[in-house]
Amino acid sequence: MALFPPSALNAGVRKREVFGWAMYDFANSGYTTVVITAVFAAYFVGGIAKGAPWAAFAWTAALSASYAVVMLSMPAIGAWADRRAAKKRVLVVATVGCVVATAALAFTPRVAGPMGVAVAMALIIVSNTFYSYGESLTGAFLPELATAEGMGKVSGWGWSFGYVGGMLALGLCLAYVLSAQAKGLPASHFVPVTMLITAAIYGAAASATFALLPERAQPRTASSAVGAWQQLRATFRQARAHRDFMQLLVCTVCYQGGVAVAITLAAIYAEQVIGFVASETMVLIFVLNIAAALGAFGFGYVQDRIGHKISLAGTLVAWIAVCVIAAMATTKGTFWWAAAIAGLAMGSSQSAGRAMTGYLAPPRQLAEFFGLWTFATRLASIVGPLMFGAITWAASGNQRIAILSTAALFIAGLLLLLPIDMARGREAAQRSR
């Protein structure tokens, strides 16, 4: 069976273009895997902030600030990029911004005291903001490459390739960390090197995207920033014409809030509740990425066969099971089962959500509608972790109650998914040509 049957790609799209597009998923996954999940998060709390009671809150506050910036700016940036046919140009700027800010994190251990905390938080805000811009813009290329019948396959292939990139970055970092620890070197020595490794992989892999992925859109009209905001307001006024897309956004806020908990707090939960040590946590995240890659790749083909909606529903049921198992786990072995299911669900649910967005987005407003999708995912990234933190605080530090409560986000997402009519939503998108 061919990786991409003729029906999967739009006319004139070459496989090298799809490879170039997927290389961006490969490039940016190392950032979330190493910086946000496995390495820098724990170092910020224990190393830079010295384990202060407010350290975890400061970390989530920095992430939330970046998500707020993206929520308020990305839809307008997307509208501007659509009008100017400038998705690729803006993607280059976002990539350079994230790579430079990630590399700059290597110098944060040299800044002592409160200033060190402030500098680290500022760089996280900058790097995560540019990362989010890049994620949204690369998603907007998907409908230009894939047909409606092949969108799940292509999205899943790209997302699974992204997890391979995350594993490469984490694997190289883990090898260096283990070597440094064997020599008795402190985290203040090896964490900066992992930031440089991550930035280098991001920049190098993204270069393939810039070389192979063309900008297929054509400029429509000259546009100012005011015009972009006017277009954004017009998009919201069109909500009735795109009600299934808007319903998907609300659904996305709920279930992606739960996914955000897994991404930003899995390592903390594993170490503080289950008893993992740092090296075990990195191995856990590495294996989780393997499962996520398999889930995204394999489920993309299933998604095109059984339908986007049913596919996403199945992944949400799996996420509910993950929350229950993780909350009940008392041994590392049991938690490994939860992590394996979470990996499969993570890759497939994120790929399915992106494919559904591309399926329901009007062809002439791809970057703008993916900007709205980014708005929803970043709002979810604020709501989910903050809810987890608030429940943990209210439960006197009991994270088991918080992780079990996270299941409510996936249940809400499942209920909000049910009314979506994919055929009606696709028809509305095509009428907007």
C-alpha cells in the first residue's frame, strides 16, 4: 500500500512538499518535549527558583502569559498572512524567534536570584509564543496539500514524524545528561547544553521546510493591520455560517485542556506522586513519544476510513481511561500503562483535531481559521493546567484528585463533539470559496 495514494494529495502537490511540511513538525516537537515537558520545566522549579513554594505557579504563569499573547494575536496574524499569501514568510520569522529564545535559555543559570527567575520566565514567554505561531501557520498549509479524503493520513503522518523529532532531541539530551551525571556534573551544567541541542535541531530541521514547502496561496488585496482585525471580526460574524467549525473550537478548548495537563504536568506527577527519578522521567517521556508517533501515524489512516468525528471520539474515551488509571496508580508499572495509552491518545487526538480543522476551514481563509484553532488550543492550555493547579491546591496538594478531575474536560469535549455535523460543516466551508 502506498504511503499516500493518489486520492490523498491535491492535484500538483509533490511528495517532497509533504515531506518538507512534515519536517516542521519534526523540527518543533523537540521544543515541547525537552523545554516544556521533560527538562527545563523541572530545572526551572528546582534549580532556578530553588524549589520555592511559588515556583510551579511562576512556571505555569509564564506559559499562560505566552498563550494569552497568542490567543489575542494569532487570528489577526493569520488573517494578514492569508491576504498577503505570507504564511511561509511569517513562519520563518516565528521559527527564528523560537530558536533564538530557546538557545538563550542556556544562559539563564548564569543569572542569579530573582533576576534569573525573571529572565527565564521572559524567555519562556517569548520562545513559547513564537513556537505557537509556528504550529498554527504550519497547520494552515495542510488543506493546500491534502484532499478532504486524505487529510487524516497527511496530518497523522506529519504529527507522527514530529514525535520522531521529539524523540531525537530528547534522546540526544538524555545521552548527554546521563554522561554528565556520571561525571558528577550539576544540572546547571547539563541543562544549558540541552537547550542548545534543542535549538540546533529545531533550526536545522526547519530549514528543510523552508527549502521544500512552497507558498501556494495567492495575494488577494493589500491589507493593513486594521484590515486584518476587520477580517477577524467578520469571521466571528460568520459564525452562524460555520457553526460546526465554531462548535469544534469549543470542543477543542475542553479536550485540549486535558491534553495540556498531560504535556505540562506529566513529569511533575510522575516524580512527586509515583516516585520516578529524573532519568526515569526522561525515559518515560521518550517512550510516550514512541506511542504518540505510532498513534498519530496509524490513526490517520483509520480516521480517513471511519471519519474524523468518530476517530476523535475514540481518542477522548481513551483519555478518560488514562485519567482514571493514573489517579489509581500506586506502582510505576501501573503508571506505565497509563502513559502508554496517553501516548497513543495524544498523537491521534491532536492529529485528528488538526485534520478536522482543515476539513471545516474555508479554503480562502485557512491561516485565519487555523488562527482561531490556535486561539482555542492556547485557551485550553491556560484552562487545563490552571484547573489542575487549583484543584491540587484546594485538595491540600493531592494531585490524584486533580488528575481524576481532568477526566471531566475530556467528557465535556466528548459531549460537545456529538452535535457536530461534518458534512454540513464541509458544505459551509466550500460555500465560502
